[in-house]
Amino acid sequence: MRLLDRGNYVRNGSSAYMDSPQSIGHDVTISAPHMHAAALEYLEAYLRPGMRALDLGSGTGYLTVAMMLMVTEGGNQDGAAFGIEYVEPLVPWSIDNIRKDGKGHWFDNPGSFMVKSGDGSKGWAEKGPFHAIHVGAAAPKVPKPLVDQLACPGRMVIPVGPRGGSQELLLVDKDVAGNVKTRSVMGVRYVPFHMDGTEPYTA
Ligand code: SAH
């Protein structure tokens, strides 16, 4: 997180470094730094150099960049990170943020770094499978396509629960044999994740 500047990813620079979420318009927020840090720590073993990451609800672009920095650490060329954001106008803004932060050259290689608009609950099968999947908004249920797109082994960090209600941060782990286990690590509060028409995962 020291390798990127949160000041390039917020609307109001004067509160960029406060440990709280901030509005980025469209009724959504950039997560607080401690939540970004928690997500990255839970995913650390799946963000080693050369691994593949997917960030759903990429918003400002901040966490997609943090993941890309980890999977390409030491100049690794195989590492890849992709973001999908539902609110279309946020995508060009996030691309500007990433350029301002000095990472614009990553867009020269769309095979390893890309941000697009769309419904992230479907995942991005063509770019998978992914060792690490991060969902940045609270889903009513775990979307099945995302579990399908996890690598063996792989981990997804996803807040699950009703809008404005009791939500939990879940770790969905797929082992080398493809077995899936889910556990809750903490209570959280996130904006809603859309998954209209996407099949939920059932164990
Ligand atoms: N990690 C981001 C979080 C932004 S808030 C950041 O810190 O900048 C969560 C984002 O999820 C919002 O921008 C919201 O528009 C987006 N979102 C909600 N449902 C989505 C979906 N189905 N697919 C992609 N993005 C979604």
C-alpha cells in the first residue's frame, strides 16, 4: 500500500489519508484503508508473484492496483490483475486515477491488466482461473460463477449479507483438489453488490 498513493484515487484529496471510507459519487465509496489492508492480508498467499487476481467492484481502481503490485513484485511478467466495475462512469475515472498514480504503462498489456465495466457477479471467465478474487461490495449470496473461476488452490474474499444489515466477510477457499470451504472472519458494512440473475453457490 506504500507503493500507491490513495490521494490519486479519491474525490477529495484533503481527507485522502484518513482511515475511513469516502464517497466517490454514485452512492458508493472507496473502502477505508484498514479494510483494503485486511483484504490484501487475507489474500496474501494468493497474490504471490506470477498469480492472477480479479477485483470485483473495482471502483476507484485502488485495490486492483494494489493486487497488481503484489502479483508483479520483483518484475514478474506472469502476474495479472483485472477489475470490473458496475457503474460505467467510474471506469474511465479509475483509469485516470491509475495513470495519475504512475501505472498507466500497465494498460499497454491488456493480457495482464485491464479494468472494464460490467456485472462482476458473472466473473471474467476468459481471464481466469484466478488465485485471488476480491469482491468490494456486499452480495446477497456467494455468486456461483466466482467459485467456478477460482484456481485450485485459490481464495475469494467476499462480504455477504443484506443491504445495510448484518454482513459478514467470508473467505471462500478452493484447495488443490477443488474442494471448497467457506468461513466467516468478521462482521462488516459494505455497499450492495448486484447479482441479478446470477446463480448463487450452494455447497
Ligand atoms: N474496492 C473499491 C470499492 C468500491 S465500492 C474501492 O475501494 O475503490 C464497491 C463497488 O462495487 C461500487 O463501485 C459498486 O458500483 C460496485 N459494484 C456493485 N455491484 C457490482 C457488480 N455486480 N459488479 C461490479 N461492480 C459492482
